[in-house]
Amino acid sequence: MICPLHLFSTQTPTNFDHRLSSAASSRSMVSPATEENFKEIIVLAEAAKNETLICPLCKGVFRDPYIATCGHSFCRPCLQGKSDLCPLDHNTLSMVVKNLAIADQVGELLIHCRYGTKPIEDDADEYEVDPDGCPMIIKLGCREDHEKECEYAPVRCPNSSKCPVVLKKNLGDHLLVCTHVRCPHHRYHCSFEGTREELRSHLEQCKFEGLKGFLSRTDEHITELQEEVKRKDEDIVFLRSMLASLSEKVDQLEKTAIGRIEEMEQRQTKVQREVVEARHGVNFILNEVQNVQMQLGVAGTMDTHHLFKCKGTFVGHAGPVWALCVAGDMLFSASSDNTIKVWDTTSFKCMNTLTGHDGIVLALCALGEKYLFSGSVDHNIKMWDIQNTEVVSTIGAHENPVCTITLSENRLFSGSLKSIKVTSSPLSLSLRSGT
């Protein structure tokens, strides 16, 4: 609902040129040159909620509303430089914070375009809807965007200030019939305005006409300088962004380096602590050795290397040795070279080599000095006659490598992957599974 009688003026009226054409003066239109001094005219297109959006001081619609210390809201310009009392509760006025709620409500008010209003005849400070003006109803917060492009806005002729102010929508028609022109050097502040015939006479004596070549080159040079300044500004912005990025990376590297240094310090502290603990352990062992020496009545320092002395070395296998077994004066060794060697424990010489397995020999076990049992990766257990160094029998005991074997009370136990099997008699081939 349009309410042409509910009108508010939110600024003190200022003096501006009313000497416009008869078509424009009735709508109080001004030129762009006086736009900044133009009074903000608010003619509401709705009456609801308006009373809550009126400043108690200026009696107009809120402009930049702030909450005062008394709790009431006022326009910021009304509060600035004032030490008056609040007209509502007579407390001293002072700004606290912007009232965003009221500001949003004011921005949503529906109003008429300023170029669709005119002064009321009896009161020049009040305005009403002009049926011949702009018909648009807009939000107060959007009025600036609309009024910059409004077709009913008053504009001046670009040819001469002598032409009357016309509406923007009529400017094209005006230019078709306009006989006025400006001096082509008006941008250098030549003030000539007149008809085309007068322009010819003016150019003959215009002081800028003789300098137009120089002025043109100067304009081109200025344009080039402006473009160069623009490029430099863009380069500066780019360099600043790069500098910010590099600064951020340096900060990250610094934080990473500090973290790693702290981690290294922690590791160093841990290693030092472990070294100290190891030294304490060594000292403890030395003390224990000294105690043993005292108990044994040994004078001086005891050398632990003298307690164990190598008597000899058995050399002959072509691979790692996996199992050893002693029977009398003979030593049997099982190796990755698929053989079993028989050694003389006195002379440390190889007496014989037993061959028969098709894989690495992993386990050995002797039954007195007569029989030797061997387990291999070939899944078999072989029984050897020690005296004759011959295979007595082969037991296919497992489906996987035989890892270990042992004898107990005429029973042979053999271990493989996830299973242990037992043979009731070493000289029998009958097997019985066990766990």
C-alpha cells in the first residue's frame, strides 16, 4: 500500500539550484555536480513498522543507528559531539555499539525513488509521490544502485552548461537537436561554450589550438606512464603475495627445524641416559667379578678371556652348520650342504662324510655309539649305522621339513611344522602321530 503522506527527511535541507527547466523543476531534480549536496529524500511506500525506525532526536528514519549507554537507539550523526540528555530518560548520551538489527530493518524499508517524488506545495521540506516521475519502489538499502542508473535522473548536456537540465532518458533526443558545443580542448580547462559557428572563430584564437600537437603527445605520454604505473602496481601486488607466501614457508620451515632440533635433543638426552645406565651395569659386573675373585682367592685382576680358550677348529662344510651331536670320541655335524660329517674330537679331523639326504640337514640325535638319526628338509628321517657309516632305514615321517629330533626310552620324537611325531622303536618303521 502506497502512503504518500508518511514522509521523512533524514538530513537538514541544503541550498541547491532550483533553476531547472519547467519539466524538471517540479520534481526537484539536480545535476550530478550537486549530487553530494542533494537532500536525502525518503518517501515510504509502506506504513508498517515505521514508528520503530524513527530516531527520537532528528525525528527521521535512522541513519547508521547506534545504541547509547541509556539503552535507546539514535542516529550516529545525532550522537556525535553531543553531551545532551536522552529525551526519553534524561541520561547522558554516548555511543556504545552499532545497532545492526535496526540497520537491517531500515535497509529493508520500501521507498519511492527520489526522482519519483516532488515537494509538497505548502511545505518545501516535505515530499510526496510525483505521478510523472520514476515509478520504481525500491529498498532503502538499494536506492543508491538504482538511482545511479535511473532514467528519470536529471543530467546536464555534455555539450554546454548553457543547455537546460534534462532527464537521462531524454538526453539522446536532446543531443540530436542541441546546437551547443564545447572547445575540443575543454579538458585542458578551456572555458569556451557556444555554437558550431562560434567554435570556428574561437579555434583561430584559442591558445590551446597551437599546442594541440604537444598536448596530444603529452596525453599519450601520460597514458603510457599511467599504464606503466598500473603494471608496477600489479607487480608490487604480485611481489607482496610472493613475499607473504615465502614468509609463510619460512615460518613453516622454522617450526619444522625447531621441532627436529627438539627431537634430536630428546634423543641425545635418551642416549646419554642409556650410556650412563650401561656404565652403571658395567661397574656392577666388574664389582661382581672382583667379589668372585676374592671368594676364589685369586690375587690381582682376573682376565675373563682366560676362562674359555679355543682348543681347535673343525673345517670342512660348504655351508652353515645347523646341528651337532657327540657319540664317544666322535662329533657329528649337520650342514646346509646336505651332508653329515664325522669328526675326531681329539685330532679335529674329518673321519667320514655321510651323504643321502636331498636337502639341508637340520637335526641330529645319537642312540649310544651304534646308531645316528638325522632329520632333513627333504621330510625324511634317516637311521645310520655309525660303525659302517651306512643308512639302515629311511622314515618318511612328515610332510614338511624335519626341524628337530630326540630319543627317550627307545622312542624317537621328531618335530616339523605344527606337528610332533613319535616312533615307538628306533628300529621299526611303524609310526604313531602325537601332539
